[in-house]
Amino acid sequence: MRITVTVNKERAEFGLKKSIAPKLWNESEQRVKGKSASADDINAAIEKTIKKIAETTTYLSM
């Protein structure tokens, strides 16, 4: 899985070192479907990465 971030028309990608079957991906929520331990782990990794990106963006815009 990869997260793509675009800031000022510049893109950056971050690898999560996680993978899932495409049928388990919820496109509209951008999260893994279900409540399995694996789904919870991947969704937590996504949330953690998004939070780090937001914190970095806030820091850089100061």
C-alpha cells in the first residue's frame, strides 16, 4: 500500500509496507473493510501516517 500526497502541485508517495487483497479495500472510505486484526493493523498504519503528514505540514507552514 502506498499513500500519495500532493502539496503545491508536487507529489510524494509513502509506502506502508502493508498489502491487502483488492476486494478488501473500501474505496470511498480509503480503508480496509472489516474488523479483523489485519484490517485494524493496516487502518491504524494509515491513520498514523496521515497524522504524521498533517503534523509535518503544519510544522512546515509555520
